[in-house]
Amino acid sequence: MSNTTNTTTSGNQTLTVSLGERSYPIFVGDVGFSDPAKLANGIAPFIKGNQVAVITNETIAPLYLQQILAALGNRQVDVFQMQDGERYKSLDTYTQVMDFLLEKKHNRSTCLIALGGGVVGDLCGFVAATFQRGVDFIQVPTTLLSQVDSSVGGKTAVNHPAGKNMIGAFYQPLAVFADISVLTTLPDREYAAGLAEVVKYGIIYDADFFTWMEDNAQALAQRDEAALTHIITRSCEVKAAVVSEDEREGGRRAILNYGHTFGHAIEKLLGYGRLLHGEAVSIGMVMAARLSVEFSGLPLEDCQRIEKLLQQLNLPVTLEGLALKSEDMIEAMGMDKKVVDGELRFVVADQMGTVRVAADVSIVALEKTLAEFC
Ligand SMILES: NC(=O)c1ccc[n+]([C@@H]2O[C@H](COP(=O)([O-])OP(=O)(O)OC[C@H]3O[C@@H](n4cnc5c(N)ncnc54)[C@H](O)[C@@H]3O)[C@@H](O)[C@H]2O)c1
Ligand SMILES: [Zn+2]
């Protein structure tokens, strides 16, 4: 299946995620946060009924809710503001949103709008998937991570005390509106964490894109608008291409987990919240590159390029000061959900832009890699 991208004269990009009848557009660039009429024109074709519920949080509402409300016109619009934080991506909040929608008498033709980062998007998506057996929803992602990763691919979920994203559904939005102007208010660490996933797309799929990021690292670190439009579009194209091949993660989609087996182990050992997910993945991607040098012949020079680019984007690349032990990492990885039939699966790079899932990485190679970090 192909994914097409069109550029408009304003430099905006429209990309289509091709999933048959569940295909949907992603609008990237200036989608109208500075111009309610433009945003209204963009959103209107996707709202079929007269009811809309905006799900957002207490941090984002004061910054961007007004722009969305101004674009929604005379419809019945109800706003649910959740508390900010991963721990509110819960069944408890899910129930509160369900109660709210029923209390406000939303029906099957309502449209939900997720205004926020991945937490709001994942929760709102799961509500949309299940409210009255499924209603329309639109994603308005406001973090870099949600613009390049969580709003593409249709995974929706809430957490359970026993694990992250344990309750969820595959459910695609009708459209995604990724406005780059909202990224100006994003805290530095959150911004850099989003860039980690962007670098990942270069490593797993597109060596030229990786080189482009090396050449434009400074512009990226400074949140240059043209650079942002480019990386968000290319990231969505890559994720959409991978997801189109494998919507429900039967195989190929697993390459999106590059750096994540290590990254998840780091997050788990440090306790969720100490490092941001993207920061842990940044270190994990360097570890995966080292393992790839050892295991699958990735040139050492490419491993060093990965490390250098992540550093230039203000991301951590070592475990310095984190006091993690190699044995603990291995144990934590043994518990990782990517263990299939007792085999530990790693995404390894053969060369820049080409990766594969390897089930036969030896414990010796793994220990050797970890020894360089722990
Ligand atoms: N569905 C998927 O495929 C997928 C993929 C990756 C991650 N995720 C999920 O995404 C979540 C993480 O998403 P995230 O990194 O966007 O975190 P987040 O939603 O917690 O947002 C990060 C912080 O930035 C704030 N924020 C959001 N937009 C802002 C803006 N424009 N200006 C200022 N502050 C802003 C938020 O309020 C929050 O405090 C996790 O729950 C993860 O499981 C899902
Ligand atoms: Zn990730």
C-alpha cells in the first residue's frame, strides 16, 4: 500500500495513511492555530454530526483550547479536562470521560477531539473506540512525540496497575492535525524526547533522512519551523509505511521497537518517570547500535554517527550517573514483553537505514555490549 504526501504553496504537508477504508490524512505545518477560519475549514469536513467533545488536559487547555473552540462554531461542544500525567491514562479517567459523555447526552454521531500529547491521544482514542461501540475521533497532537509517533498507527490504550497500555484497541482517527506552532511551548526535555523517535525512523528505514538530520542538527535543536515540518512529515511517512504493511504488529511493525528493548529495561529499572521515554530510548538506540556492530556487522562509524547526532539533539547516550548493573538490565529485558517463546528479540541494524528482528542474539554479545555501558 502506498502513502502519498502533497506539499501546498504554504509549505504545509498532507500525508495519507493508507489503510483501505480506514485510511486517513495527516495535516502537518500551519494547520490553523493562528487562524480559526483556516482550522475550521480544515476540521469541518470530518465532523458529521452536531456534537463534539474535546478531551484535553489542565496544561494544554490554557494554551490551545481557545483556538480549537473558535474553530468548532455553533455545534454542541463539551470539554473534558483531565489531570496532567501518565498516571491519569487510567481506567479511572476513562470511566470519568464515559460518564461525562453520557451526562452530556452524546450519541453515536458525536466526534471526539484529542487535544494533547500521547497521554490524551491514547486515552481519547480508547474512549472513541468503545463509546457506544465506536465513534469518530480526530487527533490534534501537541507534543513532538505525539505528532511523529503516537497519533499515527491506531494504537489506543489506558494503563493498568500491572502494566502500561494493558487495556486498549486498534482504532484509527478520521484525521490528524499536527500544527508545528504548538511545539514552541513544549519543555526542552519533552521536545528532545520526541526527537529520539525521529532519529529512530532514520536508523530503521531511511539512511538519507538520517544524513539530513545530521546536516540540520542545529536547526532541529533550535526548533526551526521548516526543519520541523520536514521531520514530522517524514516521520509520519515512515511510521505510516511500516504500519500499512503490518497494522496489527504481526511482524514487520516490530522494527519500530528499535532501541526499545534496552530503553524499556532502563525505564523499568530506574522507575517510570525518572527518564522520559524518549531519553531512555536514546540510550537504548546507542546500545542497540553497539550490539549491531558486534552482532550484525553495522560499521562502527555508523554507530558513532548515531551517538553523535543524539548528543547534538541534547539527548543522553550513556548510563553515566544512573548506577545500573548489567545483570539487572538482562533480567529486566528477560521480563520484557518482546520476549516471544522464551527468545529475546532485538531489532538490530545491518547498516544505516536497514534493520531486522533477530531472535538469535547470544547472551555473550549482549553482555559484551552492556559491559561498555554499565
Ligand atoms: N499510541 C501509540 O502508538 C503510542 C506511541 C508512543 C507513545 N505512546 C504513549 O504516549 C504517551 C506519551 O506521550 P507524550 O510524550 O506526548 O507525553 P504527554 O502526553 O504526557 O505530554 C508530555 C507533557 O507535555 C505537556 N504538553 C503537551 N503539549 C504541550 C505543548 N504544546 N506545550 C506545553 N506543554 C505541552 C503535557 O501536558 C505533558 O505534561 C505515553 O502514554 C505512551 O505510552 C503511544
Ligand atoms: Zn517509543
